Amino acid sequence: MQRALWSGFLHSSEEFADRPALFAEGKFLKYSELREAACRVAATIQAHGDPGKTPLTAVFAYRSPTAFIGVLGSLLAGNGYVPLNRTFPIERTQVMLERSGCRSIVVDKGSLPQLDKLLEIASLPLLVLTPEALDFTSYKQQWPQHTFLAGHELKSAESWREPAFEIDSIAYLLFTSGSTGIPKGVAVAQRNVTAFLDYMIERYEITESDRLSQMFDMTFD
């Protein structure tokens, strides 16, 4: 039976609420904490949503809690996510953002120094979120066409509503290397990801007692 990619996370967050779900940048987040943070991002995206907008959210974050919160928040909002990498040349990241058509972006603190360069090429208004408590006053003044929300301005987790799932719902959009031209976006459906995960869990007998490492960048499939 087809199911939403986020359903496994929601199940684990209920079954193992007080267990560690994520360790990044020297900090543990319990399942309950990760769910609350992700649902706040999701609820905020939903509150600013428009049926006519591209159902994609960019995640401009690198090996941080915000990176994983952004991925989960995008999916829980009913969007696919587009990983952006601050270690890439900024020109490449600009192309990825522009070609994806994202109307929302989640940014971590370490990627903020490059945010101005991204906003320079944004032809459409963007919803810019960071779960980390930061003051966006200077950005709001410089880029009035975009909406900036710091961590304390995000919607409550309780206001999140589970989105409808369709069989071809997108999980994420990755870009080719661009070695023979302009990078091209390749969409991966949620059903493809869940099928892969189901196989890997059975093949390696993964249980709630196992711990997995995120060795590769999110921009590498």
C-alpha cells in the first residue's frame, strides 16, 4: 500500500518520543523535539501557501539540525524539498534555486552569509524561514519583496495539518552536475523513496536500536 514518506517519521515520533532522533553540530534532538520543530516549519509554509505555487521548498542548510528540520518540514507541508549546498559555487546554487521555482526556503545560520547572493536572482517573492532564533530586521529592510520569519515567528506545531498524499507526490528535486551544460533538475517521487527504504530496512534488518550516519551531502543522491 502506498503511503506518505513522512508517515514513518510520525510513527517513530509517537512510539519513541523521548529517544534521540538526531545528533548534529554536537546537539541531540529527541523525536518529540524534532517533530515539533519540523511541524512549526510545515505549519508556517502551509499558512503562506498558494495552490498556484510550485510545491517545492529549498533547504539551504549544511549538516545542521536545521537541514533535517527543513527536509521534514517541507515534506510535512506537502512539498518536496530542494537541497542547496553552501559549499558549492554560489553561481551554481543560484541556478538551482531559480530553475526549481521554489517559493519558500529554509536557511540555517551558517548559510546566511550567502543568502543575499541568492536573493539577488530571486525573480519571485520568497518565504524565508530559519528555525534558529535570529533577527531578520536588516534583511526585511533590504529585501521588502520577500517575507522573512525568524524562529520565534514560526507558527505553532499544533496548527500543522497533515497534507493529502498522492501517489506521484514529489519527495525531492536534485540537480545534475552540469558538466555538459546547465544543471538539470531531476524529481524523485515519494513512492520511489519509500520502496527503497522498505528494501534497505528488510535487507539490513534495521530496527529502532540502530544508529545511521549521514555521510554524503544532501545534494548527492
